[in-house]
Amino acid sequence: MNKIKLAALQLQLNKTDNLDFLLLELNDLVKSRDDLDIIILSELAVGGAGAKNCNHPLSKYEKIFSEFAKNNSIFLIPGTFYEEVENKVFNVAPVFNREGKLIAKAKKIYPWLPYELDVDSSDEICVFNFEDKGNIGIHICYDLWFPETARALAIAGAELIINPTMTPTKDRDIETVMVQATAAQQQCYYVDINASGEQGNGKSLICDYEGSVIDNANNENKILEAEIDFDKVRESRKKGFMGLGQPLKSFRDNPFNPVNYMNKEYFHLLSQLQLKNYSYLLIEKNYYALKVL
């Protein structure tokens, strides 16, 4: 049977320096549960935002989380971290297997501007195989807003998409709708794990391959859980969504490419990304919202 059990931790986090708290929560979880296959944390859970003067690079924590995965014989995605590669800084989500080996690393494709003005964009996707049971894809936070990223993961074989996010802004409710829509469009399970407290406003959720919510949260500390049945994803993709539409097969068989219709003149009219016209407003719980001046 091609099934795995996962847990995603929505936690009330400080802006930064959350390592001790996260390790405590992780250790408590594995002590109480011996049937989990993979654990997932939210975006930038350890160090918080701010790449330019980042004191929390992946290299600083790689050994710690590698040892946790190995000691507990579990797959672990410990949120995301900033990593410098050839004078570029990326927001990356590492994947450690049961032996503690770093087997995959997702790079954020669309940094959220101007919040991540000093973070570089990736043009790579991340899909890895989970012990011959199924394929898992990862994209990060704002990547959710670009359906092309989820489609790329799905057509690369992803049957479960994991999205660590750090969203403190008022558009979070719309993101939860996007999660359900993405799961349905790509006919795959989808895990969207946000922080709460000073890093985010929660509302994490897990959806199945028909967009139905399996588990969700408000803004409390909560462990979201799901059993992922890869065989059911494959059946849905073969027989159709609820026995109806078969979007992946239609995409495969139709030569339509939206890039062919990109209107460069229209795109030019949209102007450059507006960065200088933004200001940060401090609002409750130390969240920062953006306002166009």
C-alpha cells in the first residue's frame, strides 16, 4: 500500500530565534507518535524573515535537523532557510530522509517583493520520490499565487505538494481558497503550513486530491495530520476529478501553451514592480503590512 502519514506543525513563533522551541515541539511529537513518516514546519520558522543580514543560514542548522531525522528515523522538512549560492541568496526548503541525508532542496521561485527584495528567484522545481511510494513536490509561500508552479510540479509527477509559508497579511483567507483550488486543479494532496504568533496568522490547511479539507487550523498551536494515499491520487488522475474532468491528461494531450500568447506590449504597460511606493506599517502582534502610497 502506497500510503504515508504526515504531520505539519502550525506554531506560535517569535519573529526569530525559535530553534529551542521548535526542537522541543518536534521531540514531544515523536515521543507521542511512532507512526509518522514525515514532519513539516513553516517557512523561515527558525530565523524569521530578513535575508540581507541573515544570522540563520541553512548551514548553521543542517547538522541539527539531519541528526533529528536520523535519530527518529523520519523524513523532515524543517521549514525554510536562507542560503547563499554563488553570490546569490535563495529561500530554500531542505528535505532530510530517515538516515539524516539531505536528499532534496526546494528553492523559492517567486520571492515576495518588496519583503524579499534581497532574495534571488529560482528557475528550478523540486520533486522527490518518497521510498518508492509516491512523488512529493515542494514550492514555497508566494509560489502558491502562481498556478504555473503547481502545474510544473504536477506534470513532473508530484502527487503531494507541500507549501511552507509565512503569511501575516490580510490576504491569508484568499490563500486558503487557492490551496483548495490548486489541489483540485492538479488532482493532488496539498499541505499549506503557516506560522502564527509573531510570524504569521495561521489558517494552515491540508487538502486532498479533490480539494476537500482534511485538516485545518485557526491561529492556535496545532498539529495538522493526514494520511496520504498515493494510489488514490493516481486513480483520480486516471478516472477524472470526481469521475469527471481529467485536467492533467487534457493538459498532456493539448498543445496549448499560454506563453505563446504573452502580449509583451501589455506587460510593458503594467510597469515595473512598484517597490519605492510601499511603506511598512506596524500593526498588531508586530506583523508588518504593506500599504501603497
